[in-house]
Amino acid sequence: MDHLERGAWLLRGTLVRTAVRRYLPWALMVSMLAGSCVKEFSPLPESYLSNKRNLLNVYFVKVAWAWTFCLLLPFIALTNYSLTGRPGLVLRRLSTLLVGTAFWYLCTTFFSSVEHYTGSCYQSMALEKVRKEHRDKQQCLLAGGYWHGFDISGHSFLLTFCTLMIVEEMAVLHEVRTDRSHGTHTAITTLVVALGSLTFIWVWMFLCTAVYFHDLSQKVFGTLFGLLGWYGMYRYWYLKPLSPGLPPQSSSLSLKQDTYKK
């Protein structure tokens, strides 16, 4: 338990800082551009991480939203209830996960549509001999072909979006104080370590995507969509009255509780 406490303390001291929330979006964009330049002008040697079948990619990144959703759900519920004691406010804040799921679904659907309408079926990755009889990606792949279109980087989008969302929600830890002998304290501490570890995995795999996969324009669009989702939610819509709201802070907690009572 002491190791868990120390891990949570270290993560609180890094990810929960205001400066992290302020500068992380810029750091992600700069890292993506720098990694893309490395890929274009000084490619790194092939490695385990450049293989799409590596364990982190298959079991984490491919289902990044599921991991983020499943860990944020109990974290938001426990921390927000510890602060407000209001089930209604907790449910309201949990709706951020529904908003995030809707945004994730719309973006991935849009990315697939863009790849479909800009693509063609080829015999191989060499992009020779267009197979005009297959005008659908699924049909093309089933026929053993290779579909080539403008593939907006879903990894760049999702890893950016998930990372920023976790960091925003962990800001509530500035206010949460629990009794160490209480089970809630252990649960929150465990979730802090899990979410912090997940965040570092997302950032690491984002960097791997930058240096190993996709073209620059594809990664730029993917990252911008992730930033757009984060900014639109946490810097604009969640400041409005009819929204899930931001994680509760001491300066606004009383006002939110009064609003709920009304």
C-alpha cells in the first residue's frame, strides 16, 4: 500500500498541475511535428514499437477509448461524490463520458468516410494496377487488395483526446481529501495510479505514432481533431450552464450545489 500511495503522490505532483493542463496541448502538437520530421528526414530503424502488432498497440491503443472510459467512470463518480455528496451532480458530471463517446464515434465515422471517398483499391501497397471493380474498402480487402485513401490518423486523434480528457478530470484531485482508513481513499488512490499510468502510455504511443506511422498531414488532422474536441468541451461548452460542467473546484462548489438545489 505504501508503494501505491507514493505512486499516487508522484502522479498528483505531475499530472494535476495547472501548468500541465495549460501546456500539454502545445507539447503534443510540437511533439507530433518533431516526430514527423524525424520520420521524413531521418527515419529511425525498425523496432518492436514500429510493428503494428506490438502489445501496447493491440491491447491498449486499439481500445484506447474503452480503457479511458472504464477508468474515468469510477474515478469521476468517487471524486465528485466525495466533494459534492450529490448523486445528481455526479450523474451530470458522468455525462462527460457520454459526450466523449459521441465525439469519438462521430470522428472515427468521419475519418472512415474520408478514407472511403478519397480512396481506390490497388493490387498491393506499391499502388499499381487499380482494381476498379472494388469501390468499397471492405470488398477490396476481402478480395486481397489494398485500399489507399486519405487516412486521418485515428491514433493521433484518440491519444490526444484521451490524454487531455484524463488530465482535465484529474484536476479534481486539488480538492479531494479522504480519510486514509476509508475504502474510498484506497479506491481513489488505485484509480489515480491506473489513470496516471494510462496517460503515460497514451503519450508514449502518441510519440511512437509520430515517428513511425502515417504522413504528416494525416497526423496533423488527427491531432487537431483531438485538440478540437478537448477545447470545445473543456474550454467552451462545459463553462455553460446547460452542460456536464467542469470538475468541481472549491471556488465554484457552493454555487453548483445551490444551482442543483434550485
